[in-house]
Amino acid sequence: MDLSIVIPTYNEGENIKALVCRINHALTTSYHSHEIYFIDDSDDQTPLELEKIAENYNCVRFFHRDNMRGLGTAVVEGFNRTEGQYIIVMDADLQHPPELIPRILEILDRGVELVIPSRFICGGSDGGLNWQRKIVSWTARTLARLALSKARPVLDCTGGFFGLNRKVIDGIVLKPIGWKILLEILVKGTYVCFEEIPYTFHARHANLSKMNFKEQYNYLRHIIALVASNPNDRRLFLFCAIGSLGLLVNMLLFAFIMYLSNNQEIISSISASSLAMVHNYLWNDLVTWKDIKHYQHTGRISRFLRFCLVCTIGIIITAMVVKLFTILYWNPYLGQFTGIIAAVTWNFFFNNRWTWSETTHPEN
């Protein structure tokens, strides 16, 4: 079997026949053998409709799950039950155009491991969403791209329409929560290259959207679980948490030294930031990068010196912002806060790449 098309369904009986016909028509000239596999969680007459269609179309198969629900787990069930070297996942509500399947296959044949139809690249459109759902969709995508490093290059990282080579998920344990299975694959899958192609997201053909508060809550749980599962993403959040604590330490010290030095802004800024830097290093070495196992105890001094060098530039950035605020007669405390935010970005990037880099070896 060359291609398996996995389609999760929940009370979509009115759409299934039209969807199967459009898929088969799109693949009329394709040399790829294919199967259409429905994973059904319905509690209406959809299983009867699936049974009828499976009798009339040899390529159609389905599996009904009793007392189970969840798009993500349904897709994983489809992965386990299908045989195709290529897998395409799409919804049953006809918002994902089957006519794009040949294009996805063409790109997979070229060796691209993951193909993602996108609403947000040139030529794409999310016109099938009303303005409320567009806001929800934008918020979900933005949250994912901020939290997950592997989702950042993908403009449509929360879509439910994608194709992949089976080797992307071979040997990978997928534990999706809720609907956004693509995020699970982006974070955990084994792939070198992906490609986004434009498509137009169509209005629903029948029935109502199943997006609700529970699914939004599950989405947040999923993001948290994916962050926890990925060391690089987890480090960023730990670094920010320690940085937030360091921010409090920094601001308290800044106020205290300002009082002692009779409002000497630059001296206060440098002194407070230097003491906070030592505080942050100790916590980051013990917590944020504790999984870097190849370091020996003798490397801690080397790491501290690297950390100090990186963060010294961060201190200079902070002090320059404070000086700018002072020149402009703006609040120096706001300047200190703004400078710290700018410095945090610098500090994480270079400390992750150099101070605690996997390829950096401690000095003997």
C-alpha cells in the first residue's frame, strides 16, 4: 500500500460519501495505491453510513471506537492500523480539500518528509473561519510558536491537514491531548525537512464545529506536556522562571543601592545586575541545564566565566537602556525593567549556544 488517508470522524455521516467520492476522483490518475481509513468515535448513525460506504468502495475501511473520543488519539489509532508508506491526515467535514492530495503526494515523492497545507502562506486562505474562530486560531498558533521551538518555522502549525512519510513517526510514542496532533508530530517526529503549500480552508459542509472550552483547555495541557517533553523548550521556560526571580532580586537591589548611593543610576544598575547575575547562574547551573551530563565538577568555573561574559554584555545592554531613559527624563525604574527584558533574550540565546552547549567541553 502506497498511501493511507486517515480521517477521524465524530458524527460526520452527512459528509462521508461526498468526501470519499472527491478523494477517489482526485486520485483517478495517480499510480499510488491507496486506502481511506476512518477512525470513528460517533454516537449517532455515522457507523452505519461508514459500513454502507465500505461495502461499496474497496478502498474504504473504518474502525469504530466505543466510549472513546479525541481527534488526536483517533489519528494515532489510524497510524497503527494503516499500512501505507505515505500517510495523509485530514478532517471529515470537507474543510480540507481532497483535490490537494495529488500535490502532497508529488512533494512526498521528492523526498520531503512532512508536507503541511497552509492557510497562511502566499496563496492560502482561512476564509472558512468566522472572525471569532480566526481570533482563537491566531491565539493558538501564536502560543504554540512561542512555546515550541520546532513549531516556530511552521506558519500553520495547528492545522489538521498534513501528509508525511511513515518513517517520521516510526518508533515515536505519540501522546496527543485534544485535537492538535500536528504539534505532537512536529515536536517528536523524526524529519529533516518539511514544506508548506497553500490551500483555502473552506466553510463546513454540514454539522457544527466541535471546538469548545474543553478542547481549548486540552490544547493548553498539550502545549505544557510538549514543552515538558522537549529539553530545549523546557530550558527556555526554566530560564525565564529563574530570570523572573532574578528580576525581583535585581529590582530590590537596584532600589537599595540607589538609596545608598544617593540615586547614582549607572552604579546602581551595574551593581544590582552583577549580584543578580551570580544568583541566576547558580540556579541555571543546578536546574535549567542540569541534564547536560558530560560536564565534570571542574568545568563549573569555566561555565561561570562564560556565563559572566555573556551576562556582562547583558548588563551593558541594561545599563544603556537605563541611561537612555535618564537622558529622555523617563522613569529610570522603567528603564531598568525594559533593559532586563532585552538582556534576557541575549543571555538565553548565547548561554544556550555557548555556556551550556552540548559541544562545549570543560577545561581540565
